[in-house]
Amino acid sequence: TSHERKLQIHLATLRYEAARKRALGPSAFVEASKLERAVLATEKELGRLVEDREARTAKAGKVVKRLNLFSNVVILLVYWGVAMLAVDGSRIGLGNESNGEDGYLEKGIERANAFWAGLWFPMSYHGLGYKIAQFGIQKDMKQSCVGALAVVWSARVFCGEVVDCSLAWWSR
């Protein structure tokens, strides 16, 4: 905060003045002692401000964690079984097959499942989170679509990366 910055500037000034008075020798002992006591008091106040800021940051982190968990539960309940992003396989390369052939729908689902597994390969092996995101989706569609939680989690990661990049750019 601005108060912390002012205290840091004041502390640096006090340290400089105390070092300068010490360099004058025994004749400036009393003034150097007063400045050193002021340095200690300023360091104590600055330490208290830093501890308070860290406590507020930790408390805010807990609140954000709880809100994220609550929003995940709400999204899971509201969008139970709804596929947010699905591939149906109708436009994925047919090879030598024709559209009029029997079993076209089943082969489309198989193609969609294979395409989706290749597209999301690393994500599908991240374990429990991905399985929770697929929870409630129809069994035949489960391998070729993504649930609402995966979309929300992806959006959070994307927004976090954008914020990190913008903060890094801003602070240079």
C-alpha cells in the first residue's frame, strides 16, 4: 500500500541519517541513538503492516477457494448430464465408406470418439477431475463430448493465463 511505501522510504532515510551520525563519532552519540530507536520503531510498524497484509491475503485466498468449490457444485447440479461441447462424427473423414451404408450412425459415433480421444488425449488422463466433468452424460456420448465443468475449468485456466501475461507485461 502507499502507507507501506512511505514507511519504507522513511525507514531508508532514518537508516541513512543514523549511519551518518555514527560516522561523526562520540560527539553525536545521543542523536545516533535516537535515530536508531526510530529505525527500530519504524521496522516494527512496517513488520506489523506486512503481517496484516499477509493475513488478509490468506483470508482472501480461503474465500476464493470456497467460492470456486461452491460454483463447481452449482454448475455440476445445474448442468447435470448436459454436453457442452460435442463432436458427432458426421464431418470426420469417411474414407471409402458411403453415406448410404448401413450402420452409418454407429460408425459416426466411433469416429467421433476416436477423434475426441486424439484431440483431448492428455486431458483425458488427468484422472478424477475429467471423470467428474463427464459425470451424468449419456454413456454413448461420454467419449465424444465435454461437460460443463470442463468448460468452466478451461475458462478459469485461460483467464488466469491472460491475467498472468498481462500483469507480467504491465510490470516490465
